[in-house]
Amino acid sequence: MKEALILIGIFIFLLLLFLGNRNNAEIKKVQDKNKNRPKISKQEYVQRLVEKEFEEKHVEVFYEETKRIIGIGNFSMHPEDDIYENYGLWDLDDIELIDNICVRLEIRKAEQKDFDELGKTFDKMNAESILTLIKTLENTE
């Protein structure tokens, strides 16, 4: 019994060590990709998407929640960025991001059918695809 507890403890420690290293490697990769890109301000980011007829409040909440999940200071986001490729988000981070946006905007959360429909229109997850989903969720409450 004692050996089993020691093995479980070692496994948990190694798992946490692996996840921590993976997260640090992802952060480094994201920072390296972002290093040589032109910087745009939050205001310019929001304006670009408002020009595509997205609501300013939706864009601002998306921007703020994405920056929070990325967790990297002085990080320049671009509206066309793929949230997986450019921000290093993992499988469930996108759902957490969208859920947080829905809570802040007080709209219903996305269901699998909503993601399925989104996949029929968009081939990547970026600001435009997520804001389109948010607009749809708001209109179908």
C-alpha cells in the first residue's frame, strides 16, 4: 500500500512537471512568433472588427478574455490570428474562452451543435469566427 502511494505521488509530480514544461515551451513559442510582428493597439484591433460589423462590446470582451487566457504581457493580438497557432491555446481553452465571454455578455453558452455549425462556415478559430458564434448565441437566446 505504501509503495502504491509513493508511485502515485511520483506520477503526479512527473505529470505536473511535464505540464509545466509544456506550458513554458508553448509560451516561448508564442512569444517568438509574436516578436517580429507589427504591434497593434487594442483600439485598432477593436476598430478593425467593428468595421466588419461586430459589436464593439463583443470585440472588447473577446480581446480582454483572450489576453487573460494567453497570460503574456505586452502581447500583440491581430484579428486574423488563429487562437491555436498564434496563442498556443490547447483543446479546452477555446471552450473556456467562449464560456467566459458568454458569462460576461450574459448570453447563453455554446453547445456542441453551435460549434458544429461554426465549423461549416469557418476553417479556423479566430476573432471573426468566435465573434460570429457570439452574435449567433446572442440572437438565439
